[in-house]
Amino acid sequence: MADWLNALLDLDARGVPAVLVTVASVDGSAPREAGAKMIVTGDATLHTIGGGELEFQAIAIARRLLGGRGGPSLRRFPLGPSLGQCCGGSVTLLFEPRRPEHFTVALFGAGHVGRAVAAVFGTLNCQLRWFDPRPDAFPDIVPPNASVEVTATPEREVDALPDGAWLLIMTHSHQLDLSLTARALRKDRFSYVGLIGSDTKRARFEKRLRELDIPEARIKALACPIGIEGISGKQPGEIAIAAAADILRRREAGLARLPVRDALEDSAEIATEGL
């Protein structure tokens, strides 16, 4: 497999946005032949399309595309005085933005249900961060998109999670569940906070959360019991599927509300951007 493809697949797997820049065609003399490729991320470049001002401008355009929503585009570069290159020919570059639609799921707990949840989310296009204070609780083999994090203070890990993360709390301790839930709900910055348990557990937790001065609106936003309506099974696999279905449903509903006008404006601006 080509080195550039391995690099691109690695970036995709880690959810890093990038632009693949390809020399689509060459007319006359040029630094590189058609098919040469370069990968541009927000803070790095991999491989080369020949260096010089051509590559400098290509990197600048690629990073502009990273901040928008435009699709692939072709751009022609005369290799003359304007670029400070004396090749005398021209190069057409293909810019292909790649924006992995990864989302972060933070799973607290590696018990039977936690393992089932990890197995289901391991098949989805997400980054799974899996926390538990017990190193022997995790299975020997974890999904490729999961990072296992053994920590004696999982509450602190809540603060380090990115905005918009989706949290699932199902530890071996009700007190730890309460501490994590309160920490997650205190600030309104996560897409979802889900707590495993029954209606009875929810009622008890609501009382405790009010005693901890968690805002009422945030308490109401807590998903407990977890899982999409209509799936009442109690087996770990059933709970995992129901939880994943609920998160996917909520996420798609949120994506559907993104303003179309902004996307069209970004596309138009990128398409008309000149050198």
C-alpha cells in the first residue's frame, strides 16, 4: 500500500481532518509528475508536490479548505514569475478535503454492560475513550477506536473531555456514578450524559443532584434510564444496542438542524477563491 494512503488512513482513524493534494495534470515543465501527492493537516504536511512557492500556496489553500465545508476542487497554477518558479509549465492540483465524522464517546465503567457497550461502539465511526479505576476490568482485546484509560480519579477526566462529547456512566459504584454525573451536568457543554439505572435510581439521583446545587434544567437533561424507547431488555448486549441507538438518533437529529445556508456560503466562497 502506498505510504500516502497509509498516512491518510491513519489520520482518518484518529479523526484528524486533512486535505489530500494531488498533481492532477502537468503542462510543460513542472517540479513533480502527475499523480504526486501531499497531505495537509492543520499543523503538518506529509509528502510533497515539489516544494517552492507552488507547494507553499497549495498548503495555504488546503488549510483554508479545512476550515470550510467545500468539496473537491481543481486549481491551475502557471509556473511563471507570479510563483517565482521558472519551470515554464503549468500544474493543475486537485484538492480533496477529508473531514472524518468522528464523535467522542466517553464510557465510564468496564463491567459486563460496559464491555458490551464498548463492543457496539467499537463498530461505529467514533472515538471511544474508556475509563475505569480497575486495570483488570478491561478485556485483553479492545476495539481499534478505543483508548483504555485506567485512572484512580475518573471524575477529573470529565473536565478534560472535549465539548460536545457523549458520556455514558455505568461504573461499579453508585457513589462514583453520582460524582461523575454531577461533574458532567454542572456545565452545559456535553451533547449527552447518560446514566445506567432504573427509574428508582433516577429519582434517588435527582434528589442528590439537587442537594449538590445542579441546575434543574441540567438534571432534566440527564438520560436515565439509558437507551432508546421500545427496547426494554436487561441483557448487556440489549442495553448496549439501545444506548447506541439512542445516541445515534439524537446525533442525527442534531446534525439535521445545521443551517444549510452556512454550508452553501462556505462552498461558494471556496469555489471562487483566487490566487
